[in-house]
Amino acid sequence: MDATRSLELLIIELGTSEQPFLEDYDALGERVTDCLVKEVWSRLHRFKIKLRLGNIDIVPPREGDDWFMNAVKKFGFSERELQIINRVQIHQEVLFESDAFGADGRQIDPQYLNLRRTSEKWSDVIFPVQFIPRNQLALWKAALTQLAPGGKRPRNIGKFIRRGHKIWNWRFNVAEEQLLYSASEGLEVHEYGRQNNTGRRSRQEIYVHRGEAQTNFEGHLCTTERMGDGSIRIHSHIAPPPAETTPNDFLEVLKEWGCTWLWKELKITNSSGSGVNIDLAGGGRWIRDAIEDGSLIGETDGSYIKQLCPHICSAAVIIECTRGRGLSFNKVWPGIGGQVEIYSDCLGALYKVEHLLPGKIPSRCRHSDILKNIMLHCNSLSFKRLFSHVKAHQDDHDDYENLERPAQLNSGCDYGAKDKLMRMALEEIPNQQPFPLEAISAFVDNHKLTTESSKQAKAVFEERKVLDGDAFERVDWPNVYKTLHNQPKMFQSFVYVWPVYSLEGVPIQGNTARVDGMAAGPRNAEGSDLFDSRIYSPTGEKRMEDICFRLPQQYKAFAKAQDEIGWSQFLEGMAAAELPCLLDNIEVERGGEIRRTAIDTGTDTQATGNHSRPLDQ
């Protein structure tokens, strides 16, 4: 199962947001099955790291809609009751409040009042399997009653604004007055079949089966009820969500991407307004023409003034048609040919972008978030990109009018970037935000994590009370990195580094204990933690340094360093830098004072998923 599918299942089980890693793990963790991504969530919550997901297409489909569990929790159910409702919700294949309601968004859809048969499918999303005792159905109905007292909501849920995951098997063709049903055997048609004694239409919209339909399955989404005589009564119907259309211009693409903060100061010559709300004259057709005939060029430059804004750098981009004037995207004009020439005064940046590897950004590369976005979304463009260097600041010694056009644009970018810094020096520094189309981004105290330095990590660990400054410096971080680097990609973010050492006379059992939701590690024959942080810690009754007083000096040095770091941290892979040196001097002999059972990169590691089984099992 790939990482994307695992994330989708986490979102479905949680049932509260498309951003599961921003939810409170302590409050909601018990709702989710133990798995790898849940362990990631646990550790992110523990270290107060906010992980935002992009490109997640699981959102409420109607105006005024909400996630089902968010709507239900307002009514005072206990946490245990909410867990039961959550399990039934998954069985019923419900994600959003509107899923359990009919087409009108006001009355409960009758089919959701009974448990779904396992052979039935009510959603085109794959839900986890839940086995629900029938006695839990009453609590589910109580939750629906709270949402719709007397069977109706006080206010209707709004119209459809996007396609949802719920399967609508009934459609009402308004023009033909036909009711269509999509069955496994084909498409059935039902026609109006009842009038009252006066010859006028009855209020009861009753339709009877007339055979197989010779038409497309189109029309209003429809909620129905099957009557005792086999006829069908329409409860309600509503217009379907608008069909997806190809954007008319690149501004619509920018809006669809989200994170429009990046385009806040976008301007186009001969157009009014700014940002994504520019009044784009002519729909931007000239941009396509410029790409096709090779006359579109792009220029970029950045600025950083430490004395003015030590925490901010800025960049400006100018896109221009050399025949006329200013960016295009394949989504607007699929299959467009031609080329764009890109200029910059930074040779390193040009080389790095031009020679990006197709599937990987080096982990220690600066600006990795920007480069990954370029790698994912710009390597499959149908038109060519040519990269050219232009000398910087040519306007310092030559008149602007005498410069070639790329040099003039470079001067314009340099001015624009510096102008932005000058204005921001008088404003409050904004919080960092994800980029458009960025698949995943991590934040610590509103600071985005990209190529974080050891100084930043050290400050975070100290502020989170994981390690103080001196202890941080004593950890063997090169071997921690090496150990994680050798793990499969999916496990690197949470791999549990488990050292396996055996003290003579203290046999290690295979079971583990849990402390505050984390594995506490091996236990001795008496059932106590082998490395209990309450015993072997700088503030505890005993220190490992004291226990090792009869051993050679190299043991004492390691014991002292690890005492300062902490033995709970040791079990999480934060071993002292003295450990590799110690291991190099240990003779592997059965009957020695300390016996090394297995060693790999300084610590023997075993990645565990539920703290009792290796992940590869």
C-alpha cells in the first residue's frame, strides 16, 4: 500500500479534516487503527510539528457542509459514544454531513437509517472494513436525530459545488419527466404513473418501471423511496455539481492551485487590478502565441539585505513577450509547443534547475521545497525551457537604455525584489505558508522546515524539552542519520531505532512496555524496564555511570554521556557519540562483562510498527 493510500485511510478513519496531522492526537488517536501513518501523527504531535498536506481531494461537496464527526460532536456525546458513532459512520461509508441526507439537504436519506449490507457500495471511496453489532445502530440513529430533529434539519445544506464521493443511483430527467436508475444489469427508466381523481398531478411524485432506458444517465441527483406496490416515490432532487471545465486563462489555474498569496502582487501591462483578480484582456492568448513562436522570455532575481530584514529574502519575476509583452501552463493549453527562455544572474541556480534529477531532491540541498515543486510539475511541460545567464547589475555602469533586453529585465527584477524588502521592513513579518501545488510541508512555530540546520534543531529540541543544549551536542547524530538513511523511505520519518544489548546476568525479554504512548523498550525478567529513565537518569536515584564504576574507562565515558542525554532517548536512537568508539573496543565473547549481540552503524536497529513486530513483517 503506497503512502497516499495510507493517508487517505487515515483521513477517512479520523473523519474530521483533510489535514489529519493538524488534529489533536491525544484526543482523537484512539479512533484510528494502529499503523505507520498513525505513528507519524503521534510523533509530530509530541514534538509540536505541524505537517500540512497539499493536493488532498477529500473535501465537503456542498455549500454549508461539514465533516460528519465535526457536526456530531457538538451534541454532547461522550468520547466513547463518539468512537462508536465513528465506527458506524465508516461502515455506512459516510464522510460528510450531507452524505446522510437526501438530495434536498434537509431530510435524512432513508437508506442510512439501516446498516449497509457488506455487498452494497454507497461510496466510490474505499473505506476500511468495520463489523458493527446491531445494538450500536441505536446510537447512530440518535446522532442522526440530533442533526435533524423530527427528521428535518432546521436549515438545508446548500447546493453542490463539486463532485462528492457518494454514489447516487437515481437521476431525475426534468425535461423528459423520467426517473433513471443505474442497476448492475443496465439503466432502468421509470415514468410518471399516478394522477388524482381530478385528473391533475398528485403531490406524490410516483413513478413506475417502463423498461430499460435508451438514454444517458444524466439529470438531477435524486433521493427516492420504493413503495409497497413496487412503484418509486421521489423524495427530492437537486441539480448535480457543475462539470469540470478547462480553465479559460492562466489566472483560473492559479486560483485552482490555491495558496494565492504567492501571486498577491502579480501585475500585467495594459490590465487593471493585481493578483489573481486581474482583469485579463483577451484571455491571455498572446502568451500562448509567444510560447509557440519562441518569443517568450522569463527573468528572475532575488534580494537579501541582512541589515534591513535578517529573516526575509525576496524574489521578483518578469515574463515578457519580445514581440509584445509577460506565463502559461499546459493545463490551459494542453500540448502547446514552442519554447521559453529563462534568464538569471545566478549560475548555480540555473544549473541546479536545469539538471534536476527526475525523482529525487538531495536531502541536504538548500531550497528543497522549491526545487521539489519544480521537479514534480515542470519536467513534463510540452514546450522547451532554455536557461541562460545574464550578468548582474549592469545598470551600475551603463545607461539602462543601452542595455540588452535581458539585462534590462534583470535590473527590473533586482529593483522589484529590493522594493519589496524595503516595504516589508515597515510591516510585521508574515508567517511562512505552503507553496501552490506543494504536496507536503512541515512547520515548527510557524517556521517552515526545509533544510533545517543543526542550530535550529537544537533550539527546537531544547524548547520541546527533548534534549537540552549540552545533551544535544553529545548525541551521535552522524550515525542517527546513517541509520535512518538506510531505512525504506516510508519509514524514515518515524523509524524506531532499537538498540539490542545484553547486560550479563540481566536477560532481555521480547515483550515491551508503553510509556505515554511510546515504546519503553526491552524489559527484564521481573517485568521492569531494562533502561528505566526513572532509575538511570541525571535526576534519578542511580546513574549508569555509578553502576559501571568497576568497568574500564571507555564504558564510564559512554555511561556518563548517555546519563546526560537520557536512557529513554537512547531507546529512541539518540545514543551518545562515545558509543561507536566503545563498540570498536569490545571483544565479542560469550561470558564477558558486557556482550554485544549485534551491531550496525553504532547501534543495532530494528524498525518496529506496533513496538512488538518488525515493520517488514
